[in-house]
Amino acid sequence: MSWRRIGIIVVVLLAVGLLWFTFRLKSNSSDTVCQDIVVQIYGNDDYKFVNPNDILYTLNINGLYPKGKHVKAVKLDKIRQMVEKMTYVKQVKCYFTKSNSLHIEVTQRQPMFRVINTESYFVDTERVMVSDAIPFSGYLPVASGAITKSFAQSELFDLVTYIESNKFLSNLIQQIYVPVDQEIELVPSVGGFTIKLGKIAKKNGEYDFEKKLKRLEALYESGALDRLGWNVYSTLDLRFDKQIVGKKANVYSAVN
């Protein structure tokens, strides 16, 4: 074989190799570009505080929108941190799939109750206060009055938790009112009266409102209010030990 023929073969092989390398480079570059963004929102379906468009908009205005970018250039930690800063977001997971789609899994905060006073907000299931700037039409227990943030996150949170854990009480108690002296009043969904619960205190490691509310539940189940009339009393007072005192036209009487 002549040197000329050998040279031609070498040149052809080099050209084929260069074409193959260029094709693979372009192919790999295309394969490693973020092809899509999938946002999944987890949490109670009754409360839609976060939606996928909010997430995408936040990434876009902060220069973190990943679609079309090389996968290695996408900063997953920064995306996660940015989304976690959103008001109603509790936790975020970000990862790429084999198809180079970016998945963003968002767990939203779950509100426990709503506080309405000079500044309104939600308290979530982890005692975190969240702004109520987003219009909200779902049902939540409502507390109003002289409520400090520390009180909302501690004693009031524990009271609401106890009420919501009891099917009877959660259906009965419509609103919680906290006056300046913290002698708490409950507004029931049935009956033309208010329920005086009193101050929240602990004895032997247990809240005193538990025994008080058990007496209230027993009163309803006894049928006494059916016999006496639901609009006879203006107030049912639970603050006295082992009894419930009803107030009617400025006259007090023991209901049970």
C-alpha cells in the first residue's frame, strides 16, 4: 500500500472521527438541558395557599428559571431556598429525573386557626404564624380579641388543638374570644348564649380547660338544654369547680 493511499485513509478516518465527536457533543449537550419543570403541591386539599404558577413566577423574577439551561448550571439549592422563603411553604424538594425534567415538590403549611384583631394571621400546625394576605374561604376556627402572638402560639394553640381533636367540641365551638383579662369566652354554633371558659391554667401538668369542656359536653349530652330551652340562658359559666352556672336575666342558677 502506497503512502499516499495510507494518508488518504488517515484523513478520512480523522474526518469521520471529528464528525462523530461533534455529533456526540451536540447530542450530550441537548440531553443535559432541563427539558421541563414539574411542580407538585402537597398538603390539605381544603387549603390552596400555593399553586405551581406562584412557584414558577418566583423562580423567573429571581433569575432561577431552569428550563432550557444546562442541568449542571441549574442551582438546585438556590431554587429550594428561594421557594422555601415563600410565605405558605413549609418544605421543598428539588431533583432531576432521567428525562432531565426538574421536579419541585412543595409541602405547604397547614393552618390550625385564624386570629383576627388589629393584625390578622394564621397559626399553622407547627405554631408558626403566617400572614393571611391570600383570600381564604375555607373553614377554620377563629380567635379574636386581645391576643398576643406569644399567647396565640402557646396556650391558645393548645386550647384550639384540644377542641379540634374532639368531634363534638369542634362542631360546637364556632369562635374563641379573648378579652383583655384573658377570661376566655366561647361562641357556640347552637344556643343563644356565650360560654365562659375563664383563664387558661395548668394543674398537675394538665390544662384545667379539659375538665371544664368535659362538663360542657356532658351537659349537652344530658339533654338538659333541650328541656330548659336553648335560649333561656345568656351565659353558661364553666369557671366554677364541678358545676356549670347559667345566667338568665341577671339571675344565676346551677344548670347541673
